[in-house]
Amino acid sequence: MQVSRLINHTKFKGDLSGGLLAAIIGLPMGLAFGVQSGLGAQAGIYTAIILGLIAGIVGGTRTLISDPTGPMTVVAATVVTMGIGTTGDLTSAMPLIIGTFLLAGIFEFIFGILDFGKYVKLMPYPVVSSFMAGIGLIIISMQLFPLLGHVSPKGFLKIISELGTPLASINVEALLLGSVTIAIIYLLPKITTKVPSILVALIISTVLSIVFAMNVPTIGHIPTELPTLHTKELLQLRLEDLKSIVGAAIMLGGLGVIDSLLTSVVSDNLTKTTHNSKKTVIGQGLGNIVVALFGGIPGAGATMGTVTNIKGGGSTQLSGIAKAIFLFVIIVGLSDYIGLIPMAVLAGILIHIGISIIDFKGIRMLFKIPRQDAAVWTIVLLFTLFDNLLNAVAVGFTLASILFIGKMTKGMKNSQSKIRLHDLVSQDEIPKELAKSIYVQNIDGPIFFGFANQYRDFCAKLHDMMIVIVRMENVPFMDQSGLLTLEDVVNDWHKRGIQVYLTGANKEVEDALVSVNIVPSLITKNNCFGTFRDCISHIKDRVRGKDEIDEFQEALLDDTVLKNRFLEVA
């Protein structure tokens, strides 16, 4: 695909603006993740430029910004550590490291060709939530040593067990710089959001370290020359080396799919567009293949950069390409100054990123959601922290599926035993004067993680209605994904001026809706009915004696702006 075909002249200015802001945000993140990986700051910058450019040209998500990301860097750092442990030093480990990263890109490309990305939408919410929480905690833990002025060991357990060492000899100046960085990142947005707080924190803290000649570790020299191909290292690989790198490569490839497509979903929600998961993953795979050949670290779609791009005006793939070009220009022009950035400042930035990755909404719901979901969340977190990310996702998804099958079997049995034919009310029960204004939605079966995205997409396509009556007589249960989906759907309906009624929810579903405050916060108790017949009687009572639609609208004006037509889905 030619770059010229990607240029939409009516949106050109916005794409440049969004790309520039994304480059500014991507600079400190690329540096920080490069350092955290163990390959140096330049490795993160190579990724931000090369992957951003290729994924921008080939990818299938218009506003996606590709960079080094927290989840991918955590695994990359593990690969580097294992390589050094096997060979003794970084130089000797480079063939294994580059081979792993290259193979990961190849696997990701294959996953894209096979369109495995469509299965990411089936990932249960507790698994994703806990996985991201674990990633956030790992990132934070890896910055504790640099924040105190020391080099961090690898591995969550080792970091925690050896934390007493840096605490016994704290570099006060490093701790001060890191604390100032964190403070600026969180406090500046309360004053103004016109400038990125991360960039301001990076500049101010670095200037302070120079002005006061602080004795703190810095990034050091940043190469300005173009990266070289590492074909020589690849030729040193032996056939038996595949046994040691294929597992990590599959993990990185699979994680790249998940990480990128979760960000693509965020992009879709903000821009009201739909991404092409197949093209997105293919673009990420091709980008990571080239990144590995030039000595970078694997990357993926980055949520922070993507959101910044969209807020800055980016709306087409050109914005991602522009971000890569802007970043290259910045690096070439400012490399001497970038080398002066203290490691403690990068630690402060990464601590903020780690905190932002943690899904606090999911954590707050832990004591309100079904115990099975809470158990899955906890187990995935433990695997993420103490085992590895791929096993965490695999175990979580498998466990959630098994629990769901058992729950669904029980729920379907109970629902069939309680439903009788005469409980279902025909269309004749709805007055003709309301026929063009009410939509009756019958849900048959559980609202769970496998159905959540399909249900959200279906509801988003409904138009021209005043009222939605959600019939839940045949819904045996709802899991956390289902609850959050229903919350999003009802919020969207309210924004479109649609009044929502709920009928027939059983005790378990009703308790779940109340526990997460969907009832009465979004759907008042006055709009919840035990049976569909009761709901219709309530609406008929409110408009009794009024034959015209405009009078009906006036009667319900205190609830919502009413407009639209009737549709019955049996």
C-alpha cells in the first residue's frame, strides 16, 4: 500500500497534530521501556520508529499508535535475562534474544493471516482485568530499585525479596528526582491539560539534575546513526536453540495480538469506527519482524499513544506514520540531551504507567461479582506475577470456560423448569398507538463473556425508538463481562434519549444488577417489573386516554426525549 493512498487531505492537519503529540508521549515511554528491557534506551526508540511506521502503513486500525508497551516489555526483559543467564553476557546472548524476537514477529504474522485476532473478543473480563493488574505491578516493582538509585534485579519475586538492599543505601537525590517526576505527572493535569504532563515532568526533572549536578545514574549515550541489521547474530543460531526460544516466541506473538487488539477496541470506542483485526495483527507482525532484525524490542498497539493521537486530532493511518517520522527527527536532533535523562526520572514515568495499566474498576468489583469470577481473577494475577504471562492467560481462560460450562448447565436447567408458554405475552398486548415507539428485546440465555461483544454490537445498531423493554425471563445469569456490557449499552441508550424498562429478571440476575449499581443508578426500580405484562400495564396506565404519539411523548417527557418506532423480536 502506498503512503499517498493513506493521505486524506481534509484530515491532514489533524493527523499531523495527533502524530506529533503521540511522538512526544512516545519518546519518554520508548526510552523507559528500552532501558527496562535490558537492551538499552535505543532499543525502545528503534521499536517506536520502525514498528510505528510499518504498522501505520499496513495495519487495520486507523488511529492506532504502535510503540513498546508494558506487557511486551515485561516478557522481552525476561527473554533478555534468560539469554544472559544461558550464555553469560549480553553480547553472547544476542543471537538467542534476536532469534526469539524475530520468531515472535513471525508467529504474530501467522496469527494475523489465520485471523486469530477475532478470538480475543472472547477473552473473559476477569482474565483481562487481572492480567493487566499483574502487568502493572510487575512494571512498578521493576522501578523500585532505579527509584532508589540502584540497578534492579529481574523477576518479581527476586525484586521483592531483595528490596532491603537499596533501602539500606538510598540515593536520596535519585529518590527526590523520581518523586518530583511522579508529582508533576499527577498534579499538572489539575492545572492544565494543554501540555503532556509526562513530557513536562521529564524536562523539569532532568533540568534539576543538571543544574544541581546531582550524582544519579543517567541513560548515557544514545546512538544517532541508523540501526544496523543483525543478520550476523542470526547466523550464529543453532537448530537446537529453537527448543529454548520457541516457547517465549509464541508467548510474545500471542501477547502482541492481545495487546494490540485491546488497544484497537479502545480506539474504536473513541472514534466510533471498526478496526480490521486481521490487518492490524498482520501489520504488527511485519513490524516486529523488522524491529527484531534491527535490534529493537517487540512492541504493540499502545493505549496511551493511541488515545493521545485521537485527542490531538488524528483520524487516519497517516497519524501513526507521522508519529514515527516526528520521533525520528526528535531523536536525531536531541540525542545529546536525551542521554542526560536520569534513570530515576524514567522510573517515575514507568511507575505512573504501571499504575495506569491496573484495572481499578475491576478490582473494586471483586467483592460484588460472582465468586467464580473473583477466583479466576486471583489465580490469573498469581500466575502473572510468579509464573509467566502466557500461562496466566491460558490458565485463566481455561478456568473461566470450565466454570462457565458448569454454571450455564445449571442455569439453563433452572430457567427451563420455570418458563411456561402462557407466561409469554403476544404483540396484541401492546396498544396500537404505541406500536411505532417501543422495542421489545427478548434475551434467551445468559449474558456472558462470549456473548457480550455480540450483544453490544447488536444494541448499537438499533435506531428510531423511544423505549426499550429488555425481557430477561430467559436469562439464567450474567457474569462480570455481561454486567459491564449491559452498563455500556444502557448508558448509550440514555445518551440517545431512549427510556429503558427491565422485566422478568430472576433473583440471581437482580442481585447482580443491584450489586454493581445498574439498578437503581441506570435503571430505576420503578422501571423494573416482575413480568412483561406488568410493564405493559404500567405504560398503558401512563398514557391512558391519549391516542396520539405527540401526546404520548408529552406524557413521558419527564423521563426522556422520545422519538422512534416499534419492533418486536421474538
